[in-house]
Amino acid sequence: MKNYIQSLINKYPEEYLEVHYEEKTYNYVSYSGKELESVGSAKSSAGNVRVFRKGEWSFVAFNDKDIEKHIQKAIENLKYQSKVAKEGEKGLMKSDLVVSSYKSDFQINPLEIPLSDKVDLMSRYNDIILSHDQIQTSRSTYRDSLKKSYFANSEGSYVDSEKVFTGLALNAMAKDGMNVQRGFYTDAGYHGFEVVEGKEKECEEICKNACDLLKADSFEKGTYKVLLDPRISGVFAHEAFGHLSESDFLYENPAMQEMMALGREFGFDKLNIIDDATMPGLAGYVPYDDEGVQGKRKYLIKEGKLNSRLNSRETAFQLGEELSGNARSLTPLYPPIVRMTNTFIDQGDMNREELLSMMGDGVYCVDYTGGMTNLEMFTFTAGRAYEVKNGKIGRLLRDVVLTGNVFQTLKNIKGIGNDLEHFGGLGGCGKGGQNGLPVTVGGPHIYVEDVVISGK
Amino acid sequence: MDIFDFITNRAKNTELIMSETESHSVVFESDFFKSVESSQSQGIGLRTIQNDKIGFSFSNDFNDQEIVDRALESAQFGEKACFSFAGDKKVPDLPLYHREVMDTSIESMIGFGERAIEAIKDYNPEIKVDVGIEKETYQITLKTSNGFDHSYRKSFYSVGVNGLLAKNDQLLSISKGKTRYHPFDDIDSLTEPIIEQFKLSTRSANIKTGNYKILFTPRAFRSLLSILLPSLSGKAVQKGISPLDHRLGELIVSKSFTLTDSGTLKDGIASAPFDGEGTLSRENHLFTDGVLKTFIYDLQTGGLMKEKSTGSGSRGYSSLPSPSFRNLRVEPGNESYESLLSRTLIIRTALSSTVVAHNQELKFHKKLVKIFWN
């Protein structure tokens, strides 16, 4: 494949050209209630060609196998280049020549596990969930895939990889009249079958969470001190702040660059937010991004101040910043855009009890159900929450929704825990129509003041 | 040998969906032309019923003969089938394909984008404008071993315009999009609503927490509807999690509310002669004068519930059919916009974007307003 792709690229020596191709094999098992709704395996392949000239791109995506035809199409589309494009004003940041081949690691190869064993495992988990009286229905999903990727550009870089991805998601819906509550667990990453084994305890926990929430109280809306558990603090870092550090959002917008100026203070000096593509096994493990740039660990916020951004080659050139290895596409059917990898609030030095004591009275939010962000505004729903009085966890609460402005909320972080965790899953990140990109979110417990919570 | 013939030689009870898509788009980013993008994709999805169990697999290779082995393996474990694949039937011819879409030149699409940017920059040069214009065609073919063998083609012309203004740690993003079966050239229909909202944003008002009568624009009402819709899926009823289960024929909402889901709506973007499993598209009356009339079903969900499919089995080639809405339509009433304007709060778009507060005149409220209702 390497020689084939490079021979095609070499026919156009005057252009900057990239070719990206991948082949994927999948297996999936999904129970919905008692029914095994979908089970089986499939294959797919897809590729793209990108040409960059004078600050403008020509992009062709395809899923037949005729790479040469699509390179010709991408070159042909250059004729539409605008008359105003100027040499030098726009470009691609110089990237080190890379020739690399790598494979993700695993203990148990999921592709060697018979489909019947995967069905048996998920059937067992699903039966545990449905065995609880108040559980109305379930959704228990397993997925694994082997992805072989090939990348080459006209600068001579070449990367091929084989990545095995395995994961599951378990959903329990409890119902009492019109009151429907949910318990949820997911884990996924570049692991083998070992990541989905031994999840009986998690099945029991999500059922307990869902059933307990049926009896939980609603809460008075207002502004509260809040302790976020590692999962929801990780989601906050990703959704509320992480997307704002993706440079394709601001690299051609001076007003946005001013708002997100490097060195600007976002929080207190113990706040550090990191994006790290180099963590093997995690869902955001990206040793080389989709432009052949090596992945890095970078501080987005360091000691409270905006330290760096996530870049593609194009945004790095425009901003005069370092490459970060964050140009990713969901599949080659989409162009790479700036995306996160493994994004987390780094741990501090306080334990949960100290943070609770610091908070005094407030709300302890655990886990995450759903939410959305739009630019600097966010809203999330806690999976469940607890009223806290005098630092003691009290009654269970439901339908606790947190909203706010990310700039104000980051400034209101007053305590950071010492219990960092990372969370992957089958869901993934969505941006620009590319939904479900594997990432992880992470964080320790964090204590935040003045968070608006909705309620009754 | 044709792939369908190969499949039916190996497995007797089958359904094959084939999809071919071609699209071309131009992208403007922060006021400037950015890229021309072309895309070609294809795929096949094979369902089979063996020993009363459903098997499924998919591929993007039209000649992938191993798809049969994968589907047959899947059928060893699959769900018990409560339906049969579609048989031969007469299929209506809907005007969903217009050759002018693919005949639209890239140059004219670029010109459209440049004019849209100019219109917004003329109003306020500080606004950064992104534009995406796409022309797309696709063809769906569905064949079954029971004799169904039909295709249809669709064409789309889509434009999205977004304006972004950044000031004082606040960001205001206003977008407008339009998709039609045929090309269109009226930039004003996209740029004028964006400019209007930016104009409104210069006059701000505050809202106190409280109870209000609310007027939702059609776009914002979509978000409100999205809370109700999952309860109308036959799948939610079958799983026992729809709060509307056992309430057919009851008055559920206001008597002024009539909601229809149509698979044949003229110029409806989701219209098609048949759904993803060969059931003819139709109009489904979900609510009539506030009374719940029907849920939506695909073949399997309907079979499980001893109901007929409502032609709502939507899918792509890589997925199984599932009850999905097509073109939702709230029937208009007879009260004028001006009369409705006497309400105190207008929600223009959903939670994530702008809210227009009205106190005798239209003003603008800072973005995030939480609406709570039962």
C-alpha cells in the first residue's frame, strides 16, 4: 500500500497532496429489552485526498477503491481556486518527516472471540439488568473493531497503523408511572476483550442508581456551591472549555483570538487542563493525527492561564503556534478538523472529604446524563446528585441541571481533588457533523462556587 | 453474477438495500473561500430471515460476496422475525430528483457564497461569516426475495450561513439553513433573518425568573417537539417506556394542536415513495385536535405489537430499520402573528442560542434561558 499510494502522489510533484485510506472490520451485539436487536459483523473502507494550494483546499472523499481517480478529481477541483488567494499569507506549519508503523495493544484479541461468546456475555449482563423488578427495559451494547489506516503526503511522510477498539454500554431504565429514570455505564478504548469482561457489578450499580432515582427528590432551583465528581468534571473540561481551545474556531477571527489570548487568566493557579494524545489504550490515543503530525501532551491551561491551543498544520501556521497533532477526522469521508484527544483537569492535592468540608452546604453532582454547549454557554444534567449540608452528603436528588458561562465557571473553581480518572465510552465527541469521534474526558473531584442549578 | 442473484442463491429469504451518493460542496470560512469538496459513497445492507430469525450485515463493496456469510452467521442469534419482507407492489413516482441540482456549476455556488458574505458584512463588517453550499444526489434500490424491486433518486441543494460576533467575552452565533430538491438563488431568505437577529441583539433586555406565556417560533418549537417525539415511537411503546402507552384516543395536549408525519409531503425533504423496507410512504396523523391517534412503526416493531407498519422504517444501508419521523407538520391555526405577539416572551431558537424578549417591542436577551415545563 505504501509504495502504491506514494507512486500516485509522486505524479503531482508541484502540489501538496495527502492521501488517507482505511479499512475496518466490525462486530456488534445489541440487546434492547429482552430482544437481541442487532448482532453481526461488517466491513467497510473509505479514503480521502486533500490538496492544499495558496491557502485553499480541494478535498475528495470516497469509499470505492479507485484512489487514482479521486486524486485526479482533487487536482481538477483546484481550477475553482479563488483569484484572491495569495502565496505566503496562508500555509501549513512545517511538520517533521514521519515514517512510522504502529499497532495498538491488547491482552485478548476481540476478533478471535467467536460471535457466540460475545452474545453470551451481553446476554448475561442484560439478564442481570432485567432481573430487577422496577427496571422496565434495558439497552446493552457491545462493539469491537479493527481499523487499518494508511496516510501519506507529498512531503514523504507515511504512517500506517492497526488499532483494535473494544467497548460496551449498559443502560437500565426504571419506571414508576410517568417517572422514568436511567442508570448508565460505558467503557471503551484501544483495548482488547478484557475491557468488557467482569462487568456484573456495574450492571447491578446502574440498576440501583436508576431505581434509587425514582424515589429521589427534585431540588429548588438556584445558585449553589457544587462538588463535581471526576466524570462530570471531565465532561465539563471537554465540553465547556475543550471546544473553545480548538483553533479552527478562532484562527481567522482576531476578535476571538483576543478573547482567547494566550496568557489570559482563566482560573486559579492550581487549575491545569491537559490534552494528551499519547496515552496508550485510551479512546483518544492518537500517536499521529490525520495530517501525519505526532501527537503530544500539552497544557491548555497551566497554573490558571491559557497556555496553548489545539492545532492543525493550517491553524498553527496562521497563529504562529506549535503543532499539537490534533487534526482528526471521524472517518476519511470527512476532512480532518481540530479535535480533542484525551482531555482532563489535572489532579490537585485535596481529597473528596476535604473538598466537601470546604464546600459546607451545596450539591454533590455525580456522573453525567446529557447536555450541550454552544460557544461559551453550557448546560449538563448530572446522572444523580446529593444535597450536602455541613460537608455531609445527604438526600439523593434528581433532574439536577447545571448551566453557565465557561469563563465565569472556570474562575469559580476553588478546589481540586487528588483522584484523577479518565473515562472513555462508546459515545464519543461530536463537532461539525462528525459525531462519535473516540475521545476520553477526565478529571478529579472539583469544587465550584456559584453554579446555576435548575430544579423545581 | 449480480450480487442480488448471488445472495438469493445462497439464502432464500432476503432483502438488499443499495445506496449510491454523490455530492459536491463549496465552503467559506471566516469570510473567505476555503475549499471545494467532493464525495462519492456507496453501500449495501443485507437482511435475511433464517429459521424465523433476523440476520444482518453491510458493506461498501457492491461485490462483497462474504456479506451473505456474515448475515447468515448473524441470523443464528438474531431476533425472532415478526414480519415478512416486502412483496411486489406498485410504487408511486414522486418528483424528488431535479437534474438542475447537479447541473448547477461550482462557480455559481461560489458566487452565491460570496454574495451571502457580502450581504452580512455590509450590515456589520465585524461579523465573521461561514457559508457551506452543497449539491447532492442519491439513489436507493431495494430488492427482496418476495419480488419487491424498486429504486428512487433524490437531489438536494443545501445552503447554510452562519454569522459569528465576538465581543466582551460573549459570543453570538446566528445561523440559517435551507435545503430544497432544486437549486435556489434567493440569498435574502438566508441573510435577512440573520441580519435581523443581529440588529435585535443591539437592544437588550433582562428577564426575571418567573412564569410567562411563551410564543415559540417554528424553529424553536422543533426543540419542544423533540421532547414529545420519543414517546410516539412504537419502539418506546413496545419496550414499555412511553408515557403515552395505552392512551390512544385520549385528549393529551391542547385541542388546537394537530400533528402529522408525512412520508409523501410535496417538497418534504424526507419524502420518498417507500420507506427503508419497502412499505409505501403515507401520512400518519399523530395528534388530531389534541387527541393521540397513532404511534409510528416499522415492520418488526409493528409485528411485535400486532400493528401494521406505518411506513416509518427509516434506515441507511449500514443500519437496521427503526421507527423514525419523516416530515413533521403542525397544522396551522387561525391566529395572526401580531395577535400572538401580545405574549410577553418569544423563543426564537432553542436553548442553545438566541432568545428574543418582547416588552411592547422586540428586544434581545442574553443567550441562555432555561424553560421548565411539565
